[in-house]
Amino acid sequence: MFSSRSRRHSTLALAALATLAFAASSAFAADQPVIGLVTKTETNPFFVKMKEGAQEEAKKLGAKLLSGAGKADGDNAGQITAMENMIAAGAKTILITPSDAKAIVPAIKKARDKGIMVIALDSPADPPEATDALFATNNYTAGVLIGEYAKAAMAGKPAKIVALDLLPGHPVGAQRHNGFMKGFGLTANDAKSNELSKAPEIVCMADSFGDQAKAQTAMENCLQKAPDVNLVYTINEPAAAGAYNALKRAGKEKGVLIVSVDGGCQGIKDTNAGIIAATSQQYPLKMAAMGVAAGVEFAKTGKKASGYVDTGVTLIAGKSVAGVDSKDTKTGAELCWGKK
């Protein structure tokens, strides 16, 4: 039987071991890379999947992920607040999909001045050099692909186009819109421009903010102005769904071709169902995973990511058309959002 003195020594020894274990775990936590992810919204499926990709990669590489977002597409103030919270929490890398490419630049500079690496995902800052790096789809190419498809699918029929865009001045919105026009054979600004090009064939242009409900309202308004529309370009697939709902309510869904961008799992289902004719698929899981990996590399070695990395785009079509390279919806479903 232990004496009271022995028990005291045993208790003290256990307490010392517990203290050492806690100190060791605290030291490990202190060494754990902290990476922030700021998306445009928490609700858009694209950014939901991006967050999932970042979480998976952070778990795999032993990093701590902080996440935040604006309340809606275009909420620059919300993104700034998220960045400031991440800086205060010790993030050494911040990944961001800028809602307002210009207005976010001072906040990015503030972070970089503190030695934090900032990588833009999906959407560049304006200017792009405001961030250390950009991991994104070539959005101009994405637009060109659906423009080429639409041109071939129309088979020489005069086009009366409705364009449901993102919001004024946003690089992604401009690049997709202008790329679509280029692919369709219309005169358009190049990929460096953040201004939306216009042409007589585009009978109505409206901002959808990438939101299904807002896109439906925009499409309803465009139908008042241009009831004989036969082609709809949309910034993303939620906007495409909104456009389709408006067309269906007006009894016009069978006579209008809809093309879009994103290639999300629901968007591919809509393409398979004939709601969307074709979509340019991009890969947010890949963007997020690459961003987290770069953040961990920076934490370990001090090496910063730099420049632009094209994360790929694939045209997915419900029905193939001659002269345009595309993949079918089965392939699209296998690849949606970047899953393998």
C-alpha cells in the first residue's frame, strides 16, 4: 500500500506529465498553419463546394482553416471584416474570391504588408497583381466555349440574345460575357477588359448577381422588352435556372437555347435534362485544394505562390454539335466541381 507521501509524489508526477502534455499540444497547435478562406457568399453552391475542398485539404495537411464570406455577391464590407478577423486570429495565408475586385485591394494590401500571403481563387483582384497569386478558371475561355457551342447550335438562325450578367465592373462577369460574344462571332472586348461589350444581337442585358431569384426577375423583365428571344447567356447555373423558370412561366422554354458556366453537379443535371444546352465546367475543389497546399508550403518554407495558375475548363453539352469539342453529361457528372 502506498504511503500518503508516495501518493503525493505520484499525484505531483502525474500533474507534471499532464502539464508537459498540454504544453506539447499547445506547441503543436502554435505550429499549425492557419489559413483563411473568404468567399463571396456562404450559400452559392460553387462557394459551398470550394469551402468543402479547402476543409478537406486542410485536414489532410494538418492546417487550421478559418472561413468567412460576404452576405451576398458584391458585399465588399463583409469580406473586409472577414479578412480582418482572420488577420487577428493569426492567419498567415488568406484565400479570397473578391466580390469587388477594386474595392478589396486596400484590405489585401494591409494583409500583405503584415507578411500574409494572399491568393485569389476563381476571381482576380483589379489589378491582378494586388494578390500574390491567382488560381482560377480562364473565364474568357469558358465564355468562348459556350459562345462557339451556341453559334453552332443556332445553325445560322438569326440570334436574339438575352445576357444575364453578374454585376457591373466585375472581371469574372466581363470575361465570361465578352468571351461568349467572341465565341459567338460578335465583336467583343478582350480578356483584359472589365467592361461588358454590346452588340445588336444582344436584345437585353441585365445583372443577375449569380442568384436564381434575381435572374428570374431579370429574365421576366427582358421578356417584356424582347419576347422573341431565342438564346440566353447566363453568368452561372443558378442564373440559368432562374431564366428557365421565367421562360417556362411564359410558355417559351422550348424555343430558347440557354448556355452557362460553372459545371456544378446540379447544373450538369439541368444540362442532362435539357434545361441548359451546354455549360463550361470549372473546378472549385481544385482551386481550394491548391490554395491550401500553397498556404502550408508558405508556412513551412516561406516560399510564396506567384502568378496565374489555370485550373482548367471543359465544355459539357447535353447534345454535341459538329465542329465543337465537348464532353457528355455523364463525364460532366463524374467531374462536377472537381471530384474524381
